[in-house]
Amino acid sequence: MSSKQPEPDSPVRNWTLETDPSDIAWLGLRTAGSTNVLSRQVLLELDTVLDALYTAPPNGLIIFSPKETGFIAGADVNEFPELKSEDQAYEQVRAGQRVLDRLAALPFPTVAAIDGVALGGGLELALACDWRIAIESERSTLGLPEVQLGVHPGLGGTVRAVQVMGVRNAMQLMLTGKPIKPAKALRQKLVDRVTTRDSWRTDAAEFALRTPVSRRMPLPDLLLNLAPVRPLLAKILRKQVAVKANPGHYPAPQAIINLWQKYGAGPPGFDAEALSFARLVFTPASQNLVRVFFLQDRLKGLAKIADIEFRHVHVVGAGTMGADIAAWCAIRGMSVTLQDREKRFVDGGLEKAQSVFKRKLKDADRIAEASKRLVGDLTGEGAHSADLVIEAIFEDLEAKQALFKEIEERARPDALLATNTSSIPLKLIAGSLNSPQRLVGLHFFNPVALMPLVEVVHTSTTLHAAIDVATAFVKQIGKLPLPCRGLPGFLVNRILAPYLDEAIRLQEEGVAPESIDQAARDFGMPVGPLELADSVGLDILLHVATILADTIHRPLPPALKQLVADKRLGEKSGRGFYYWENGKPRKQSDTPPAGVEVQQRLILSLVNEAAACLEDHVVADADLADAGTIFGAGFAPFRGGPLQYARTEGLPQIRAALESLQRQYGDRFAPSAGWGALESEGSPNP
């Protein structure tokens, strides 16, 4: 290959261009960061490279990445906060579109060779090529996830995706934001071939010499894309999207539908896409979702140890949580032993794990491999060789203390010991150990396979090395670690407790459960508090509430105690606040809407406790409190977290509202001392 490396004074630093004996140009992207992103600088450099390609056209062009981390992970989100006006955003997006338009217009075949992730702007660049091939691997995914940042594709993706994939597949990809694997991308015409790591270069070269074809949508999509038909499908799509994403909270999906309905993936859609993107990026929803993106990055960065690998995890307790934790560790490639007192419990846990494997892995070979990595253990022998022992038995202090005495004797001296307790103070459990400083909390959330957060719980005596090792483990299993002080309830359960308590009090006052839950959903919560309580189990909720009553300064609501006494435990017993059938609550459809005060009492109970957690230093700062509540409790992401919501509404206004509720309903609404620290911070964080 002849190399056209950038000269020392060349403006091109991220791209390398080489030509092979067949006069095929190989254009490689390697940016300075750990993953390739499509920054303004990268696009400017690509424009310079295109000048050279237009001047001396090769027989074909292959765009690839030599990085192991993937093709292109998307636009550089760090540039979003730098945008100061809609006009500036529009001009920058149009400039990027013009670069990809030049790529699309090259007078020779172009190929995007995708290894690893091709997301957002990365996939938009690939869509501007004539051909796309993808290497089949565990890490290869393709998607347009911009809705997760409150925007939509801005580099021509809303137009080209429909042209390439057809209306139905493109809308699914853009409206959900969920990436797809290469095999599915091939079925949906997003890629032209799925290849292997051994043969991708040969396949790419073949396509680079293949004359591009005029692509036509499948007949059903051609019909759906006709101007008279588009409004009909758009109406259906809007209704479907609104079920999962309230248009008032998340405007981006509706904007995608509007663009398609008006322009049908025609050329005028490019400019309209840029205008729409520029408007969306300045909406409160997008500003907060970008903030959530950075919060997620911060949590990922808390795992500082890179050279540690967990090979064997021993889980004690084969109930719902223990089985889920064991299954997830096996999915992530670890050998797992699952212990319980009786064979029937172990067998039940292994059966539960199988259902997790089938839901997450789907492929029969991968399910079989994960199943081999997970074995039952009646004697506890697995603890001898494990790198990590996780206790996940029922919430009883004495039982946990007795168990950890046994574990400490069996486990390796260098093994990490962890409890999955959801509310018991860590220091009480650690008190039974000869070396209490080696115990950490690893609080997973249910269901483990879906919930991204794990609270890493510590006390003042916990070894810093143990905390670091625990966060490294959380990262290895693909979760987000959140270090928390070992106070009752830690962060997430403590913040949720007053919110659930207030919902029960409202129900005691005669407000219909449906009205209470709808008030929370109208605010943006994914599920109402009473439905959530039923799902968790009212007996479990009562146990946690008993532990937290003094901490959150709320006595147990009589209604909760009575429901548990009556064996109305929620979903698992078929009746709690709702009747449950086939895993779903039966709700009355004619209940009146709750007033504004109902929503205010619910949300301010939660927000006030978040401030109290800040005062008690449960987590290091307000941003981590917001991150934990979003990723652990599902707090409305478009609001940026409870404390960000308070800043946006105005801290004096929040304090005044709490004081008003305090006068009406008592001291449970007394403003937390944590508001003082927030008030001293000033304006909302970006």
C-alpha cells in the first residue's frame, strides 16, 4: 500500500489515507480519545481529505477504524454545551451535512466497514456511503440513539435512514434509539453484508469496486411514503410513541415523525432536519438529557482500577435477587457458584437464572455457555476459591451476621466480601467480622438485568482498596457504580421512602390509587408510587420503612401495616393497592385526575429527602445524588434529577412550597438542612 500520511503541517490529524495496488483508498479514523467521535474538527478534516479524493479519484474508497473500541461512537457530545444559539447550532449542523453530502456524491464506490459501534453521527456517515459491511462480533452495534439526548439525527440521518431501510425500520431505529446487531441490520437492509474479522478486508475491497445500485424501498414502504398516506401512518406513530414518551416531556420523537410526514425523506428534509435539530438542542429536555449523559460518564469513571479481573463470584442466597445477580455475572463471562440451604432453593435459583439467560441472550449457544458458567452449591465450597462473595439472603440482621462469620472463615483472605442488603446499615452487618473493614455493600436493583445502577456501600472504616475493587467489579459487569455511605437506606431507597410513604398517606385520605399514580406519571416518573409499592411487595416495603422511619422522620402509615396484616402484599399475592392479573394491575379507568397538590406532595417528599441525603453526605455531591435517583429509581431523566429539578424551578420557590406544605401537613415537609448547601451553589448546573 502507498501511504498518504498527513504532513507535519497538515490540518489532518485524525485520518490516515492509504492506497492499495488496486487503487482502492483506505481511509482510517483514529481520534485521540479512547473511542472515535465525530467532532467538528474530525468533520473539517474529512472535508480536507475529500478535496484530495476529488482531485485524484481512486477506484474506490473504504472508510474504517483501526481502533479496537469501534467504528464511530457518535457525535462529540462535549460540543453540545458549547452551542450558544439556534442559529449557531443550525449552521454547524448544516456544515456537517455538507461534508457528508460531498462524501455521498463521490464519483466512485464508497464503503463503510463497521467493526464495533456505529452510532449516531457514526452511522450517519456510514449511511452517506454507497455500501456498508459490518463485522459480526459481540461488540458490533448500529443505531441512531439521538432521542436519548433529546434530539434526532442531524447529519442527514432522518432522510438517509428512510431511503436505505424503508419507513418502518428507520422509524423503529430512530424513535426507540435502540441499537441493533449486524444480523438484524442485514435483514433490515441497513448493511449489505455481515462479515468476519478474517475476511472483512477482502469483502470491503470487493464492494469498493462494485458499481453502486439505485436502492428502492420495499413496496409496502413505498406506499407508506406516498404523500397522501404519510399523515395516516404518522398519526398511528404519534399515538404509539406517546404511550412511552409523553410529547410534553420528550419532543424529539414527535419531531422525527413531523419531518418524515412533511418531507417523506426527500431532499428538502435535510435543511428541515438541521432547523429542527437546532430547536431541539435548546429545549429543557435535551439540556437535561445531555446532563444525564455526562452524569453516566462520571459514574463510569469512578471505577479507577483497570488491571483487576474477577473470574469467580460466589453468591449466597438463591432467591430473586441472588439468582438475578448470579445470572448476570454468568452473562458477563464469570464463573459463578450459587449457594442456598436446600436443594430446592438452589434449583429454583438456577431455573430463575435460565429465564434471565433466555430473555437477555436469546441465542441458544450463548445460553448454553452462560449455563455452564453457573453451578449450584449446597455446601458453600465455592466460597473457598471465589474472588468475590456476595450475600443476598433475606433482610434479617442476625441471619446476615451469622452467615458472614462462616463466609469469613471460608473465603480467601484477599477475597472481597459484599452484602446486597437494601437497607440495613453496613456497620451492623460488619460488626460480626474479625476484619470488618473488608466488607462492602453491593446493592443491586430489581430486576438486575435491566437496572443499570449498583450502590457501592461503605463505612468510615471500610478499606479504600475494598471500595476501589468493588467499583471495578461493578464496571466489569457493565453496571454503574455509585459509592454511598452505609447509612440506613443508602441513597435510592432512602429517597424513595418518603415518596412512597406520601402516596400511601394520600390513599388513606381517600385519593384513588389510579389518581395518585397518574399524578406521578404526569410528572414524568416511569411508574406510579403505589404500583411500584405493589411490585416491590408491601411486606418488603414495610420492613424497609420500619428501618428508615427514624431516618426520614416519618412514622409508619397505618394503611401499610394493615395491608400486610391482611396478606395483601401486592403483585405476588394478587392484591395490594390494586388487584393483579397476569403481572398487571387492574385499574379503574374513570377515576378523576388528582389536583396539583397531590403531585406536589409526592415529588417534594422525594426532592426534600434528596437534599437531606446531601446534608448527611450519603453521596459526595448533588450531581451524584441526581445520578443515583435517575439510574436507580427511574426519576424522570428529562428533568435532570431531583436536585437539578429543584434548581430549575428555583430553590426559594421549592423552599416556600415545602414550608406551605409543612404548615398544612406537619413537619414531615420541613425543608431539609441540605437546601442551604444547594442555595449557596447558585444557578443550575449544565
